[in-house]
Amino acid sequence: MHGMQKKQRMKHVFFLLAGVFAPLPAHAAQIRIEDAFSPRDGASRLVERAVYDARRSVLVAAYSFTSKPIARALVAAHDRGVDVRVVCDKNQYNRPIENFLSARGIPVRVSSQYNLMHDKFMVIDGATVELGSFNYTYSAEYDNAENVMVVHNVSGIAADYARQWNDIWAGARELRKSFPGG
């Protein structure tokens, strides 16, 4: 009986994550969840891998963004034709990465419509969501206790996150270069 209870519990979690309360069609893509933690347990690598796997689009909402490896992953995605767009909080520490991305042709906007734009998520290819407490920073990877999840094949949830991203993007201003050449 214990095995059956475990299967039932897992089934409920699957349906809850799928955002539906009825069985999914047999052809529906299976939800896959990856997680990682920091410090030094692969959180940054998981985010980078999710970006490298992108084929069509990456929408980024970042409270704090100073990670060069994640920025390089976004540039690589952009260079292979992926639509990459980034919106960051107004915090001044984001400026070097914002300028780096913008100088490489990635549209970047700065949000100042909130006291803090504290979101930290990506919507990838309209079906994958990266989220968690993990800021895209060196400190988040090496000094802080943080978490990250990448949830694949959840287009309904991805649509919710994309709507949130679009609201933030619409209220943000285009990046102004802080120094010549960005």
C-alpha cells in the first residue's frame, strides 16, 4: 500500500505543477524539474545550461546581475539567433553587465517603477521557467545560500511568467549607456 500512496502523491504533484486537475493527453510533454543550490553546488551552471539549451527566446528578469558566465551564455544564445531580452532592477551594480549585453546587441531595459524589481527568473522558449532565490551574481554562486529551479514543459506557467515579464518590460526604460562604448 505504501508504494501505491507514493505513486498517488507523485501524481498529484505532477498535476499540480502542470496546472491542471484532469489527466493530460498521452502526447503531452512530460514536465521535468532540475534544481541546484549555492554556494558552490552548481546553481550558476544550471542557469547557464538552461540558456545554452534555448532555441527561440530567453526573457530575463534580474534583480541583481553581475555574473559574467551567465552574461556570456546569453550572448552566445543571441549570437545563434535566439531572441534574448533582459530587464533589470535599477540597482547600479547591474550597469557593467547591462552595458556588456547591450553592446552585443541584446535589448536591455532598466526597471524603476517599483521600489525593488526583485524578480529573478527566465522564460525560455515559451515553455521553460528558471526561477528561485538565485540572483545572477558571483556572490549568489560562491557566498550565499540560494536556490534555483528550471521547470521544463510548463507552457501555461511559462505564459504567466511571460506576462509578468512583459508588464515589467513595458514599464521599464531603455538602457542609457553609462560610459562611451558601453
